[in-house]
Amino acid sequence: MFQFIRPVILLVIIACWWVAAASATDTLTIGVAGKAVDTIQNIQQVSQSHPLSLAQWLHTPDAGTRRLLWLLKWLGILILLMLVVRYCKETANTRMSMNMVYYIREAVYDKVQRAGFGFHDVHSSGQLINRALSDLQNVRAFVQTAVLVTLEIALTVAFNIVLIATLNKWVAVLSLVPLPIWTYYILRFSRKIQPVAKSVMEAEDRNVSIITENIAGVHVVKAFATEGLEITKYQANCDTFKDRVLKRIRMFADFQPIIRSIAMASHLSLFLVAGILMIHGKMKAGDLFILGGAMGAILARLQLVGNINEQYQNAMVSSRRLYEIVMAQPSVQDRPGACKLPDGPGTVTFENVSFGYDPTKPALRDVSFGIKGGSVVAIVGPTGAGKTTLVNLVARFYDVQQGRVLIDGVDVRDLTLASLRTQVAVVFQETYLFSDTVAGNIAYGRPNISDGDIEAAARFAQAHEFIENLPRGYQTILGERGASLSGGQRQRLAIARAIVTNPRVLILDDATAAVDPETESLIRRRMRFVMEGRTTFIIAHRISTVKQADLVVVVEQGRVTQAGTHAELMALDGHYREIADAQLHGDDAAENQADAPSHMQRVQSAGEVEAAVLGVEKMG
Amino acid sequence: MTVLGAGKGAKKPPIISAAVARAAQIESDDEDKYRPIQWPLMKRLMMSLGTFKWWYLTAITLGLGQVILDMQGLQFIKWIVNYGADYAGGKFPGISTAAASWHIVNIIGMWTLVFIGSVVLQRFVIIIMTRAGESVQFEFRQKIFAQLQRLSMSFYDRTKLGRIISRCTTDVNSLREVNVWGIWQVVSSVMIMIIAAIYMVHEDARLFLSIVWLGPVLYVLSRVYHRKAARGYQVAREGFTRVSTNLAENITGMRVVTAFNRQDPNLDVFNGLQQINTVNNMAVSRVNGVYQPLLEVVRFWGRVTILLYSGYLVACGRIRVGSVIAMYGYWDWFMNPVITLGAFYNQLMMAMAGAERVFGLLDLKPEVQDEPQARELPRIEGRVRFENVTFGYNPDRPVLHDINFEAKSGQMVALVGPTGGGKSSIISLIARFYQPQQGRVLVDAHDIQQVTGESLHKQMGLVLQVNYLFSGTVMENIRYACPGASEQDVIDAAKAIGSYDCIMSLANGFETDVGERGASMSLGQRQLICFTRAFLSDPRIFMLDEATSAVDTATELIVQQSLEKLLAGRTTFVVAHRLSTIMRADQILVVEGGRISERGTHRELLTAGGKYAHLYRQFVLQDQ
Ligand SMILES: Nc1ncnc2c1ncn2[C@@H]1O[C@H](COP(=O)(O)OP(=O)(O)OP(=O)(O)O)[C@@H](O)[C@H]1O
Ligand SMILES: Nc1ncnc2c1ncn2[C@@H]1O[C@H](COP(=O)(O)OP(=O)(O)OP(=O)(O)O)[C@@H](O)[C@H]1O
Ligand SMILES: [Mg+2]
Ligand SMILES: [Mg+2]
């Protein structure tokens, strides 16, 4: 936790100073007011014979009156001083905590952005957002209270006890007696209520997450007419939520009398003692006044101890979680001495690559192939075979567990991520658009690009026409996740976004699945100009998309089972011909389906393909 | 080791200031947090407390009792001080110190009794009041949620997720100020002020008059302060919303951020927003720093006046020193509610803004809604007919123009055509997500506007282009459509449809956690799960919007063949760009620019040589 304070240590010290100054002025005002009361007690009663007017009284002050005026003047000065001190305290406090938040949030944001896909597979985004917002809030609240409020409590208690001691040593000692008991009960209460408070918070979080899921999946809810079900689910949660809230209130209501009673007991016993002392002439009215004021200030401050304890517990948990993020090793990071990607044609080579999201369950096994710079390679294969995984390794979103991936002869792990990722552009299988303008989304990878270039890219992706038809053209702000566009429109924006970056290697992961064949062929024709001298990976299920690739790689169950051109693969029995037949000859292929060898059998014969694959690799 | 090593962005010049400005502007349509007090709204809020009327009344009565008891404390102090001062001043020569001390003990004893009474009352007040208030709160929550389930899709198109969530959280919570403590606060504040005023007048009317004018001053100051602070807080909150929206968006879109290497510019934009946030917060703290002590000064003015004036009164012999202390105390009792009321007024304005939005939401009429005389849709054969349907998400920009077609029961109808043509929109209309602006959609012979939504949806199976999985396991997701289904039913369905092998190849089969929005499986796997989910609901009409676009052709074929067998006699709508998927359809509709430009079977359309034939050539033969 205290590592988070270090960068703002100077601001913390300044804030502490003002807290101290504020406590001191507050205590002084109580003291001065008490003295004033004393003085009033000692003011001589003027003879009753003729009524005294206020002006007369002020103009003919006796010693007591003079002293009273003098004290009140000082009280006025103290109040003005307080005005300044409180202002400084408030602003210093905010400055400190805002700066701290700034640094921590920056660190978390930066880390989360750079942590890599592996990290995000493990941490859900809801969780991360929550940490960056509410955990941070907890830490901030704690630093603010732990450092400043603790100081304030300590000083206020100390100053006021000193103030009481100036009246009477024994009373001061007596007033110390209830403090430990009071503090003990407050701590006990905060400890007891903490699990309850936490359970309320959990119910509240759950409440929000039910609503969030319900709304994000509103299509599904409506489509399956499960509204009633959702309402029941929500009500069940509301019931627990309410129970917990009421339980917390009940605990509070049970404990409140105890705390109040202890405070009151100490007040009463002090007044008792003070009253008796007055009877004995050992105390004056002003002293009683000071006693009341000082004790009130002390108890009010000690009441905060409970909060501090609670905040301390929360902050410990929160700061540990934040620390975990800030200190997390990015799943993929620059090696020491990593170099920039040297110029080259864009050859890509896989050498005996194995990889699994969970290392015990490989998603890719011993994959080897190579492609020449500037060529187009198509990857086909069944669902879940590992196609996306394969291209993820080219952009080094994950690190391979065995073997290596080379671009222009350099292992991607030896390259700086910045140089690699600016040279490799990916169109993801699932389109994610930001709720920014259309132009802002296209220029995402090159924020400083000109409008002309944005439009050119949009034309290449066959997106210009529909963008022009949007209400505000390129300046239209998209809905959340691009919700106001059709599936194909979203994909074309994503393609434009990738083209704009002018990459050496372009990866299209099922990037035209939602685009009709005609538009797709237009895109392809135009892209041929763009892709001149670049290497392109195309993952697709449509034969028409992959047909003209220089190399078609078939991936099945994490292995490369076939590789070659369309014509070559059509001549061989296997997955590729099977799907091609199904697509190109429709009905006839369907009838033959039963005879086709199963995936498993083909995978076992993968060894036979190896030769063919290695043949291709030599081209690379 | 420095934890905050990333601080490098902090001192960069704001090169991305334009982007910051844009990010700041995008969310700047933030909502009003304050509204003036409106009586109709207040009345409605009060009405919603109705069922708990007696609870509130009881609590308020008990609470007033407690306040009165609490205010007696000063009387006891005054008593002790006066007695002590008089005794020390030698006014009671006949009384021994022991007897005098005993007198003090008695006073303290009485005080103790009064205090016990107050504690007991307080406990009941807290419990009764909050129980009633929270009950009202939860009633609101449930009403809102139920209303959200009724609202139609166009509402969700218009309204941002964050906004809807804030209806259920922030806005409802702002009502708490009224529901739980509001009435009590007003009643008790006024009560306290009256009692305190009576005491002070009783002590000395002139003294009271000489300071009472500070009350209105303080009230005005408190209002001004709270209004200023509230504006500042609103600005600060908006700034913070921008920080958190930016954060959330970049975390959810993290894959794109990584792929396009946008970390550095993003950090600059983020820090720019943070700087704005810091500045806003500093502004708020400056307002607090000026006004809070200023309020204190006004109170102190009164105290100083009391001290000075009581000096005079003592000199005149009109009051004794105990009264000075009591006056000093009652002055605080008098002034605290003034500040509270100033703050409360402000909270009331927040509650007004919240109430306005909450009631606004509750009053919203779903655009697609069951007609009052809507009937249950009986078990249907599955005929679907569009009659002159025109529809636009925004009525001024129709995306479907005058659509007419009929799907016979048991037919497979395919929708093909260029992207953005309106295929998904047609599907949404059949599912009654939206209401057409003209024409009608009929299922069998029923206008779907005239039947209940539930009975309609129960007979439809829908796989949408944007697939959505809830967090949980594969099993839970498939069962979502049909909560009554047993595990075996789910497995049977998966087997029947051909997705069983694919699901079993996942790390834990049916018990695999799908991750956030299904992130830990491949897209094709997700689509198959959605497919199985729709199939399990045993629909009469099956609608597949690019349901297998990411599924390989071999698997797709298996699925399709099973479907043909399983769904015999049911109507199926298929949207696909992979034309092999739809070649066997009974009817192919080519949707172009919101119109149906061609219709017929695969062979008919090929012979006709129109758009479809062109598309098909592109699909099969590529560019030759
Ligand atoms: N983030 C992840 N965490 C864990 N497992 C994953 C993750 N992403 C994919 N997988 C698993 O890895 C395997 C390969 O997935 P991949 O996404 O590469 O398939 P794919 O060939 O792209 O399939 P599709 O054609 O459906 O897109 C699948 O079994 C999938 O469930
Ligand atoms: N929620 C929405 N709000 C506003 N406009 C929308 C919305 N959804 C779609 N549109 C617009 O309506 C038109 C038709 O979209 P639709 O989704 O029906 O196309 P589609 O034929 O399904 O295309 P695709 O093949 O790309 O999925 C498009 O121009 C699109 O931009
Ligand atoms: Mg994939
Ligand atoms: Mg669509």
C-alpha cells in the first residue's frame, strides 16, 4: 500500500501540516470561548438602580468586560485564521489524493493495455474495470483517512486532553478512562459489521451484473421469451439484497445505543465530577464549558476510528489486487535487446510450433510451414481447429510453447512489439468498433492520417458507399460496439482500419464472412493492388475466397494436414476437396458425404502430408 | 523498484489534445443531475410511500420524542452550572457541601433517565424508518426491471447500456434521500428549530432577536454553497464518467488496442482526461474550502454575539452564567438544521432529477406491445406472410420498402443479398423486435401485433447474427431457452443436431466455462452453441441469421442435414452469404436496398440470370 504513496510523498506532508494546523486552531477556539464564559461569570453585576444600556456597558468597561472584549477579539482572529487554514487543508487534501489517483490509474491503465491476450483470458474485463475504478477508490479513501484522519484524530485528542489538563489534572485523567473502552467497542462494531457490509456490496454488484447481462443479451431474452424468468431471477437477488441491507441496519441499530451510552456515560461522569468540583469551588463555569466542548470533539473524532478500520481492511484487499495488476508480468513482452523488424519481403515461417491456451491442452501441435514474402496464404479447417490460434502467433498475441515463428527470418520474440505490430495488421474474426466516429475508427491504427487516406482505405474495403449514406457520413458516431451497422458493414470498417496501417503482413480472420460474395470479390480485386508486395493470411470457409491463394493450408485438430494450391488440393482426397465439393456442387456432394473419411482418420494420416508441407516451406 | 514506472506519459505535451477533446465531447450529453422541485413529481413520490404511511407516521412521532428528550441535555448543564456557581458564590449558606454534591448527583441521575429514553426511542426510529424506506426502494428497483423487460428493441438501440444501468442504481439511490430520510429530515429540522427558538426566547428574547437574522443568512449561504458544489460535482462526475468510459472501452476492446499498437496514444488521451478530472476536482475542493469554513464563520458570529451580549445581560443581572452555556448550545441546535435543510434542498433536487427519469422510464410505452385484446397464439403451422411492410429504425430513413412475401408452412426460405440490404431487419420484424411503420406481418392468419409476445416467441427459434452467450457453462447457455430441459435433453439435442462432437472437444465438454461473452471458445463453437440453444426450444419457426457463417462447410452440412430431418414440417428462414448453405431452399428471396428484387428456387433464379445468378457465379467461379 505504501508504495502507492511514495510518488506523492511531498503532497502528503503538506496536507499533514494543514491538518495539524486545523486541529490546533479548533482546540484553541474551544479554549478561548471557555475563558470568555469564565470571564462572563466574573463580570460584576452593576447596581440594579437604573437600567444599563448596551452602549453604556460597552463604554464603561470594568476589568471583566475589558477582558471579555479582548478574548472575543482573539476569537474573531482565530476564526479568520481558521478560514484560511481550512481552505488550505481542503485543497491540499484534494491535490494529494487526486495526484495519487492519477498515478495509480495511469499505471493500471498502462499495464492493462500492455498485458497481452493471455492476461485478459484470465481476467474478465468487468473485473479489471472494477479494479481500476473501485479498488482505486478504496486505496484513495484509505490514504486520505489513514494518513490525514488518523493524524487529525491523534492531534485532536491530544490537544483537547492538554486543554482539559490545564483545567484540572485529575479530570483530564478521568476523561482518558472511557477512551479505550469506546475505541474498543467501535473497532468491535466495525469488525462485526464488515462482513455484513461486504455482503451488501456483493449483492449490489450482483444486482448490477444481472442487469448488465440482461441488457447486453436483450436480443436473446426477447427471442426466447424468458422475460418472466429474468424477472424472477432479479427478484430473488433483490430479496437477498434487501435482507442484507436490513440486517446491516439492524446491527447498526443494535450497536448505536451501546456506543452512545459509553459516550454519554463519560459525559455524565465528567459533569458529575465537575459539578462536585464546582461545589467545592475548584472549578468554574467556563471550565465546565470547555470540558463539554473538548469531550465532544474527542468523542466525535474517535467515532471515525471505526471507519478507518473498515477502510483499512478494504484498502488492504484493494491495494493487493491493484498491486497484482501493476506488477503482473505481461504475458508477452519485449525481450532485452529486442530489435526492430528489418526490411524484408514479409516471409513467414512456422517451425515445429506447439501452443495451447492451457499448456496441457495444446491447440496447435508441431506446426511447420513457410510462405514466401508477398504471397497470399489461405487457412481453412473445421471449427475449433486452431486457425485463429495460428494467426494469433504471427502477431505474437501469445508466445509459442515450442518451436518458433519467424518473420523475414527473425524470431518474432526477438522483435520489439511496437515494430512487429505496426507491420502486422489483423482483422479479427469478431469485429470490435469503438463508439467513436467512423473516421476515428478507420484511423485507429494511424491517428494522424489525412481524411483522403481514410477515404481511400474505405474505398478499398468497399465501405465508402455505405458510409456516405450514413446520417453524418464519416463523422457519424457509432453506437456501442458499432451496433447501428449491419454485420457486413462492421466487417468492412474493420478491413479499412487494417488497410490504413499499411502493413507488411495482413491477417484476415474470416474477415468477409458477413459480406456477400459480390462485394467480397470487389474487395478482393481492389485489395490486389494494396497487397502488392505484402503477405496476406486469409482464414475463410468459402472456397471462392481461398481459391486463388498461392498456398492453402488445411488445419485440423491443431495440425496442418494438407497444404498446396487449390488445384493441387482438389486432386487429393481430404477435407479441402470435401468442402469444395459441398460448396461448388451442392446437392451431389451432400449425397457423397457419408463416404468421406472422418476428420480423425485424416489427422492420423497427417504424417503423409508432412512431405508436401516441407516442400512448400522451401519456397519461403 | 518503482511501481508507478509508467509515469512517463505524465509530462508529455498533450499531442493528442484533439482526441481528448473528442473523447470528452462524445459523452458530454451527460444527464442533468439536478432539477427544480416539481409538485406533481413530489406527489407521485409521496404516493409511492403510501403502503408504508403508518410506518412513517409512527417513526416520525417517536423521532420527535427523541429529539425533545435529547434537547433537555442543555437544561441539565445549565442547572448544574447555575447551582454550582451559586453555591460557590455562597448563595446557599445553609447547605453542606455533601448535600450540594448529592443535589448534583440527583441532577445527573435525572439526566441519565432522560438519556435512556432517548436511546430506546432512537433504536425504534432507525429500524422502522429504514425498513419502510428500503422496502419502497426495492419496490422501485423491481418495477424498473420489470419495465425494462417489457420495452422493445428500439429503446435499447437508442439508450446506452451505462445509462440504463444508472437508472437502476444511481437514480434509484437518489430517491432514497426522499424515501428513507427525507420526510423525517424536514419534519425534525423544523421541530428542532422551533424548540431551540422557544428556549432561546425564553432565556432572553432580545438576545435571540440579535442573532436570529443569521439564520436566513446561513440558509442562503448554505443553498448557494450547495448549489455551487453540486454544479462542481456534476462537472467532476461527468469528467470521471469520461475517464471510466474510456477505460472500460479500451479494456473491452483490448484486442484491437494491442493489434494496432495504440497503447501510447491511448495513454495520452487517458491522461488528458485524467488531467481534466483532476482540475475539476480541485475546483470542487476550492468551493468546499471557501464555503464550509464560511458557514462556520456565520455560526461563530452568532456565538461571539451571544458571549458579548450575555456579558451585558450578566452585568445587568438578568441572566446567570448557566444560561450562557445553554444559549450557546441552543444556538448550535438552531443552526444545524439550517445547514441540513440547505443541503437537503439540494439532495431533493437530485432526487427530483432521479425521480423524473425513473418515472419517465416507468411511463414509457413499449413501441411493440401486446394489444390490450391480444390473444394467445395457438400452436401454429408456421406460415409467415409480409404484407406491404415498410420499416426503418429511424422512421425517416426506411431500410425496408414495401416488402411482400409468403413462406408456406414447412418451407425453407433463404434471404440473400448484398450486405446492409435488410436481411437481418426482416428477421427482426418476424421476431417482433420492431414494429413496421406500414403493412403487417402475419403468422398463420394472425397479425403478430394482435397476439401476446410470449406465445409468439415460445414458438420461434432464433439464432442472431450477433451471437451472445451469458457467462456460465455451455450447458447453462443451451438450457437458457428451455429451463425445464434436463441435462440429458441437452445432450440429446446436441447429438441430434450434430454439435455434440464439437462441444465434447472443448476443455470440459458441456461444463466448459464459456468465458466473458464466450471469449474462450472459437467463433464457430460459439455459433454452434447458439444453434443448439435455439433448437432445444423446439420451435415452429426457425430463423438462422448467418448462424453458421463461421462454421466450416463440413460441419455445417452435417448440421443442415440433421436439421432437415428434425425440422420437417417447420418453417425455416436462413440468411447466408455462403450460397452453398441455401441452395436447397424452397424459396430464395434476394434482398437488395430494402426491396425484394428476385424470388424463386435456386434453379429458377440461375436460369433467370439476374442478381442471384451473378452472386452465385462470384461464389462458385470467383472472378472469371
Ligand atoms: N482464449 C482462449 N482460451 C482458451 N481456449 C481457447 C481460447 N481461444 C480458443 N480456444 C480454444 O482453442 C481451440 C482453437 O480455437 P481457434 O479459435 O483457433 O479455432 P478456429 O480454428 O479459429 O475456429 P473457428 O473456425 O470456429 O473460428 C478451440 O478448441 C477453442 O475452444
Ligand atoms: N439498430 C440499427 N439502427 C439503425 N440502423 C440500423 C440498425 N441495424 C441496421 N441498421 C441499418 O439498416 C440497414 C439494413 O441492415 P441489416 O442489418 O438488415 O442488413 P443485412 O442485410 O442483414 O446486412 P448483412 O449482410 O451485412 O448482415 C443497414 O444500412 C444498417 O446500417
Ligand atoms: Mg477462429
Ligand atoms: Mg445481417
